Amino acid sequence: MSMTSPPLHVGNHHTSPPLLHSTTTNNHIKLVKTCHLPRQLKTLTGASHSDHTQTTLSNSKLPEQLYNNNLYQWNTIISRHTNNDLYHDAILAFYHFLQTDHAPDNFTLPCVIKACVGISNLKCGLVVQGMAVKTGLISDVYVGNSLVAMYGKFGIVEDAVKVFDIMPQRNLVTWNSLISVFSDNGWFRESIDLFMELLVSGDELIVPDVATLVTLLPVCAAEKDVWFGRMIHSLGVKLGLCQDLKVQNALMDMYVKCGYMLEAGKVLDRNENKDVVSWNSVILGRSREGDAEQAFQLLHDMQIGSDGVKPDRVTILNVLKVCLHRSQLLRVKELHGYSIRHGIEADQLVANAFVAAYAKCECGSSLRLAENVFKMMNNMPLSSWNSLISGFAQNGNPLKAMDSFVKMTSLGFKPDWYSIGSLLLACTELKLLQYGKEAHGFVIRNGLETDLHIGNSILSFYTQCDKPLSAKIIFDGLENKNLVSWNAMITGYSQKKQPLEALNLFRMMVYSGIQPYEIAVTSVLNACTQLSALRLGQSVHCYTLKKNLTRDVYVNSSIIDMYSKTGCVNASQKVFNQSDKNHIGLWTVLITAYGIHGDGKEAMKLFYEMQDSNMNMKPDDFTFIGILMACNHGGLVKEGLRFFNEMQTVHGVKPKLEHYACLIDMLGRARRFDDAMMLINEMPEEPDARIWSSLLSSCRVHGNMELGKKVADKLLQLEPYKAENYVLSSNLFASFGRWDDVRIMRQRMKKLGLKKEVGYSWIELEGKVYNFFAGDNILPDINDMWRKLENDITRYGYKPDTKCVLHELTEDEKVDILRGHSEKLAVSFGLLRACKGRTLRIYKNLRICEDCHNAIKLVSKAGDREIIVRDNKRFHRFRHGRCSCADYW
């Protein structure tokens, strides 16, 4: 049925269509006999899908005991069959009736028309309509009402309107019937227009009744037209119809679907005759809003109410929809107990809902309960398997999800798009590329690749399994990409450190007319952070303000993080000040921001302010990583140790490897190697490579060869195929002049095919990013500029620190290498191209060396310029010959 309305005329002067042209006669019986309608009725009804009716009509003759029945008796027989949904029997009785000398009247035909609708036979209904035209009954209001309803049931709205227009008389049922036809066929606006025409028709005898309101209120709900719904409500109050239970239930349903829960609650409170439908409507509304507290409160009120209404299967299903977190596990158990006591659990839909609800509670015990409910089911349909597999896949048990999937298919169930989506999620969690490819093959063989949900699942699978090219092929092949498709691809690029691809795809998304929302924006902000692209990050920030996305805590956190990691911690503070500060994540990201900028005292101030604020925020494990990092970079060892102890004793947060890594790095930087080793020995789990790597770096900086060699051995045992570990070990030996050991490390790297990561720096100027690699000689002006700067800073005491060149070379050769360090080239380029007084922001992929640190510090003084350098550890803000790290890094 097309939703596009044709030109309609609902009025008193519509030209009658030829089919409906009325012919009057004085002998209805003769007309019925001579127009062969009985034979047509027999033929059409016999062609229906009922073998019983076909045989009966073909072989039966009129029973003698019925031949002498009068018209009243025939009408009683036909109407009784129709009212009891025995539609074929009703038409059989009408066929027999037509063999008598009686003519149908305005009671007979409406019953037969209803029976034609009941057997879904439009041609049979048209035969009866033809009979009504021939006998003149087409002008009868009851016959006309039946025809309007018939055309509406078959979706032929235009013909229903034609019948309505030619009716010489109309009653309230006529208007209600056509309003219902419009509503049932999705012509909502026409329903409202027709109702307005009813109100202004001027017929004082036709007043809207309960049926009118109950038909119109769902229209308001479908159109989200709460203004018109309130008008209907007011009319109902004025006409005294709002005491009717059906009207009250329809009002609550309308308000709920329009999102006006307060009004729906008021109608419920005023309802003195509540039934289970009344309660279910409002409970469903609260569940859709995710308001678990109110949903369960309504359930409680329902059970203790004086009206004696008890929850049914629909109530249980509505409440279970809001049970999405482990905090709801106890309530799910209570609902389960109630369902068992009242025999509701046996219902298949209810059992499925409990499997899904337990699975969503995200804990081991709830998954076991989901499995128990599943095993207790008599018949396990595909939907139940899907709920169980999805629960395992989404809640940290992908292996069990795959086992259940295999068992399901072995029992003969054919997976659908939902099953495949859960299987792909399990493969994604386990990074099982081969199994995921097999699932992809199954999708192609069974023609499921056109399903957008499946396409998005495959896209996410390849993205998370580090196959961006395969993911891009799937993405390009999706015909109707939705927001999820774009989000999955952009997020995948961002998470896999491909920021340029993420930004380009984001631009394509915007140009395609699809508005990015929170997920895409947070991913592209992360891409800006990886590139240290401040100007681009500011553009994305402006976009979030225009689209009112900054209310989202994750978007706000990403903005704060972007500014901090592009060297603008003051901008991070401003964004934080303008936020609601009602989420621990916002505090954590700002504490971490001050930490990587070396401002440990400001980070500590925020940490205490967070707990003393009206929000009463409690630090979590991520907050403690941030504050320990801040103490580490700020050299606040005493404070860091105190925070680590309070973390367990005061806040009840169990330390993880990340916390131990921060603390051991902090102790190593402070030359407290004995304390660091003691902590390593007391750790509840084995230290990972990150811990040994940071300790090895501290051993090199502070010249602890004895411990450094032991740590290097440990590190190379844990990660023998990582080039960075050999470079760290080689640097340790080189700092002590042990060139034989250096050569051994380099030979081992060569044998394993490992290559040292090339050091490079970049600077953003006027929206463009310029990269510089160590030893670049592309622009002679840059080298000349650095020599000029070197002369200037020599007056302030600069001397090249050749100890930073860990190669067996002459002093002059080492000085030349120092001059070619990428951060110095980037600074020189920035001073050449940037306008006077502008802050230079340099970014480096490796740790800045001591010589570059000292040199840039003096350049900031000689050139009266603020220079911010971000290396792979932290930020250095150089100003007036000083660094924010206070030479502690």
C-alpha cells in the first residue's frame, strides 16, 4: 500500500463511480435470481483456499428444513457464524439463502461482507457489493459502513473514500470507519483531517465517542503529535469519555510514545479502574527511557495496588528490557522467581528475555544463570541460541560463544544475521582471523552480505584484526552505509594509529551528508591528537560546539585530551571549567594532562579538589595512573608513594601492572634502584616488558651498569623480537664505552631482521605539517639557521654534549651528528617561517636527548620565544631559558 495519498474528496458532492451507480427496482428477488450472483459467489468462494468450503458449495443443496425459514431466521444464522469467526460457514449459509425466495436486506449484507473480509477474498466482497448495487441497498448506511471497512482491510483506501462520498446518509460509525481505514493504512494526516471535518460538519447528532478517540490517539502517537493528542484529551474530558478504560489506556500509550512520561503518569494516577494494559504502557515507557528505578517502582506499585492487577508476561518482558547492567542482577533474579511462581517462565518469549537479561548483567554468575535458563527450556529456538551466544560474546567469554555456535549448527539450526554477528564479535575478541574469514565465507555463500548489520560486523572484525585493507574493501562494497559503518571504519583507523586515513574518511563522511555524532567525533579527535594537529583539532572542537555534542562526557574528555597533547594545557583547563564536571573521566583526563606537562602540583590540587567537590567523585584505577604519572614526571617521589599506599588502604583500588610501572619508573628516575627492585620482587604478578624497559632507561641515565645489564637480559628474554629493547641495551653499553657489547647487540638485531626506529620531528604551521628526519639536508637555510642559533646560544654557555652520540666517532663527527638532530631542524624551520612571537610546537617520536634539551632551552632565551616540545614521554615547555620539567625527565 503506497503511503502517498491520492487526491481525495471527502464530501457530499463527489461524482459516483460507475461501479457504485445505484439501480432501483421493485423486485429485489427477481434481480438476485437473474443476475447470476449466486453462481458468481459459488465460483469465487469455491476458489478460495478452503477445500472444505469448496467441496461443500459444489456438492451441497439447500436442506429442506431450512427452506421455510423466514428472513429473520436466515439473518440470525449468518450473523451467528460471522460473529463466531466461522466465515466460511457464514458464506455457505448465504449461498443457501440465495436459493430461497428471500432477498437480502441491510442486515444480511453487512454480515456477509464481514465474512468476505474474514476469508481475505476481495472478489467475493465485490460480488456482494454488486448485489447491493442491484438491489439498491448500496444507499443504506449499514451496508455502506461495511463496504468502507472492507476496502480499508484490503488496503484499497481510495475506494473506501469513494464509498464514503456517495453515501446519502452517514452516522458516527461511518466517520469512525473511514478514520480507522486511514489510520490502519498509515495515512495518519488524513485521519486527523477527517476528524476535523467531522467536528465542523454541523451535524449535532454526530458526536465523537470512545471508538473515535481510541482510533485517533494511536495516530497522534505514530506522528509524535502531542499537541493534537492533548486536544483529543481535552475533548474527551469535555465529553465525559475519559473515564472509559480504553480511552485512558490509549491516552497513556500516546503520551508514552511521544516521550511525555509525566503526563502518562498523571493519567495512570487518575485512573481508578486500571488493568494490566494500563500499567504495562507506562512501565514500557520507563524501560525505553532506560529508567530502571522508575520501571521497578511502577512494578512494585502495581503489585501492591488495591485494584488487584498482577503482572503478566508483557509486564515481565517490558521490565526486563531495562536490565542492562550487573547492578540489576538481583532484580532480574526477583523477576525470575516471580515468573516461576506464576508459571510465566514457560512462555518462550519470557524465557528468551531472561536468557538475554542474565547475559547482559556482565558477570560470571549471571552468564551461568543465563545458561541454566537456556537448558531448562523445552524447545530451544534459534532466538534462544542467539541470546546465549550474544551474551557470551559481549561479556568476555568469546570461547564459550564459539562453542555454543558450533553446538547450535550441529543440531541443524541455520545461523541468521544475528548469529553471525555474535560469532564475528567472538572472533574479533580472540583475534581469530581464520575463523572470522570462514564466517565471512558463510555469509557470502548464503547471500547474507547484503545485510547491513552483517556488513558492519565484518568491517569491525577486519579492522580489529589489523586488516585495514580488507576492512576498506568491505566498507567500499556496502551499498547503503549507515552511521555505524562510518563510525566503525573511522574508529578502526584511529585505534590502529592511521590518523590521516581517519581524518580523510571523516571529511568524506561530512561531504556525503551524514552528520557525525559522538563516536566519530571522539575518534577524529584522537586522530588529531596522534598527529598533534592543533589547528585541525580546534576545527573539530568548533564542530562539536555547533552540533551541541559537548554535552557528551566522552566528547568533552577527548577535547581536553586533544588540547593537552597538542601542548595547550590551558585550553584543556578552560574546556574542563565549562563542563559539568560530573564524571570521573573528565577529572582523570585533566589530571593526566597536567602530569604529562610535568605540573605534578597542579595535578595533586585537582586530585584533592575532585574528592572535596560537591560531586564527591571517587578516584578509580585510571585516576591513580594519572596522578602517579604526574608525580613521576614532577619528581614528587614521596607524594607518589603516599598515593600508591592510599590507593589500596583508603580507596580500595587494587593496583595493576600499569600502577606498578608508574611507581617503578618514578623510583628509577630518582636513583632509588634498591626500592625499585624490592617493589618488583614484592609484586603479586610478574613484571612485564614495560617495567623492565623503563628501569633500563633509568640505569643508562644514572650510570648503573651492574643493574642495567641484568635488566637488559630480562628484557630481551621477555621480548626478543622488539628492536627498541636492543637499542636500549646498546645505548647502555655505549654510554660506558663498551663498544664490543654494542656491536654484539647490533649483530643480533641484524640477524633477526630488526631495524632501529628512525628519529623524526614535525611542526604544524598554518594548518600544514612539516616532517624532519635526523640528518636532513633538504633545505640549506635550516642548517644555516641552526649554526646562527648555535653562535647565539654559545654566549649563554652552550656546549655540545657529545655523550649523547652513542657511536664510536671523533668529537667533531659527533658534533655534526648533534647539529642534524630532527628537533633542532624543526626549531630552525619554525623560527624561519613562523611570525615573530608565535609559540613553536615541535613533536618528536623518540625521547629528546640531553643536548637538544639544553640547546632549545637556551634558544628560547636568546630568541625570546616560547617553544613546546612533545617527545614520546612528556611535554617540555621552554621559556626564558628554562624548561617546565626543571631538568628532571
